[in-house]
Amino acid sequence: MEAERNLQIVPDEFEEANPKPISKTREKALTKKSQATSQDGRQARATRTRLAIIDALLDLIVEGDISPTARQIAVRAGVSERSVFQHFVDLEELHKALSERQLSRILAMSEDISPNLPLTERIDAYVKQRSRILEALTPVRRAALAIEMHSAELRRSRDLFHALSLEEVNKVFANEIKNYKRSDRSIYASSIEVVSSWNAWESLRVQGHSSDSAEAVMRFSLKALLHISSGNESN
């Protein structure tokens, strides 16, 4: 029995002191795994750096600097100035990344509003949420306006935001919109979207309205439009 126990122990001890040579196939596999891990690490760092640059640019714009320099962006992002140029091939790529990041921020501020709520509750919830989003969007939209005509990506982002806004209108106020004949529904939905659009919001803010006042105007306008379609504001 002692001999058996020794035979069981010795192989393990021997392998620790004298490891078997690694086969060429295993060596290649380990090398590939190491290279893949290293590449994954580099990609993760590149993604973090890229995101830091975009967030820095967005934050600077929101703070009022509509055209920050590469140095300002680099300092805010905690990266080298050279990195700012290395991570984006051209301005259109930067605009695309900026638009996508801004959209993700806006969507994070949005919550679904049930079309089954009473009309007054839906209007209130919609107006409050819409006002928050439009006010947050304002600095970036103002910055984009100066260069939008030269950027297909910024125009695409503008059109996407409009499409999402119209989609929300059709969902939240579906009960009121369906009261119109089919040929007029898109016109009615667009009317609701227009009074709650960024262009309408910006017009009010430029005229000197506070955000609370602009919100009140939006609420009044929506109540007028929706009262006509529903016939009863409390529906």
C-alpha cells in the first residue's frame, strides 16, 4: 500500500520540478491567445479614450464653448492632444461619434409615456419630459447649426431626432390622432410635433422666455390642439 501511495504522489512532484516541454502546437496556441488578449486590451483602451474625447467635447459645448480647441478637449479628456486627432479619421467621423453619443444621452433622459393615461396626465408628462430634453439639447443644436450645412452626419442626426420625436407623438397621442380621418392624421401629428420641437423651443428662448415660460407655452399649445381632437380634455 505504501508503494502504491508513493506511486500516486511521485508523478505530481516530478511534474512540478520537471514540467513537460510545451509542444509547438500548444506554444502557438498560447502565443495566439496572448496576442488576442493584448489586442483586446488595446481595443478596450482605445474605446475608452475615444469615449473620453467625445464626452469631453460634449461637456465643453454644453458649458457654452461651441467650438473648443483640440487642446481644451485633450485636457478635459485627460489624454494627449495628439490622441484627439489619432482617434478620428476626419471631421465627419467625429460628427458621427458626437451625434451618437448625444443621442444616447437624450434617450437616457426619456421614459415611455403610456397612451392609456388620461389626456391631461399625458400632456403634463410629455411636456415636462420634452422640456428637459430640449433644454439639454440646446447647446449642442446651437453648435451644430453653424456647420450643419457642411456635415451630412449632423444633418442625419437632426433628421433622426425629428423622426424619433414624431414617433413619440404618434404613440403618446394615438387615441387623439385616430379621431381624424386617415388622410389628415399625419398633418395633425406633425402639428403636435411642431409645437413641441426644438425649433419652437429655441424661438421662445431667444425671445427671452425662461425654460419654465417656454414649457408653459408648449403646454398651452398642446392643450389647444388636443382639446380640438378629443372634444374633452379630461379623456
